Amino acid sequence: MSTRPASCTATGSARRIVIAALGVTQILAWGSSYYLLAVLGTPIAAETGWPLSIVVGGLSLGPTGWRSGVARHRADD
């Protein structure tokens, strides 16, 4: 006997649709995150005066955590 309410159960085909939809949205989200900087990198570099290599390299340094944020904050002061 199942302890789940009837409204929480899903058939196999419904699960496949949900999983496929979530997969597509993840692909679009990650793709737009990484490729957006390729499109906007040059305008960002032109407006801030930073070299393009620093702007694009920030995508690699961003996940390093709070140390990059502290260094960036000190550079702005």
C-alpha cells in the first residue's frame, strides 16, 4: 500500500516529460550563462576600460569564492 497521496503519483510517461523539460531548461540556462559573456565581453571591456582577457577571465575566477570578491573590492577602492 502506498503512503503517497494520489495527486503525487505520476506515470512513467509523465515523468519522462518532466525530466526532459528540466533537462532542456538546464541546457538553455547553462548555455546562456557561458555564451552571454562571449557576446557582451567586448562592450563590458570598452565601458569599464578593463582588458578583454580580464573580463572573460572573470568567468573562470568567479567560482573561486570570496577571495576574488575581496580582491575586486580592493581594486575598486
